[in-house]
Amino acid sequence: MSMTYQDALDECDRVGAKNASDAALMASFCRGSIQILVGAASPKLVWEGAMKQGLTSRELAQLANKDPNAVHELMW
């Protein structure tokens, strides 16, 4: 069974960002920062799209800084 967005958030909350998997770290980033960086976006849908695209948390953060519209496209 694959990890859900809520599972990823729970993991990050439980073990902390330093010890979390990349998927959990990305979920935490989406929950806390994605809307500040790219405007109106669903953290859950962005995370799900990034996971489907095989992005890492670092790649998503770089994308958010460089191309907010590309982050929005991840939701679809």
C-alpha cells in the first residue's frame, strides 16, 4: 500500500523532519510553505502530483522558487 498525504504528515510529525522519509518531508513542506511560495494551491494535491511525477522534496522546493505555475500544474 502506498503512503497517503496524511500518512506522510503523521510520519513527519512523529519522527521529525530530520528523520522523516523524503515523502514525509515533502508533505510537511507542502503543508507549511507551498502556499506562501506559489499562492493558492492545495498542499495535498501538490504533494500527490509531485509524488506521481517522482519529484524529491528538494526538486519541489526548487520548482516552487523557480516556476510557481509548474507547481500549480502538479495539481492536475
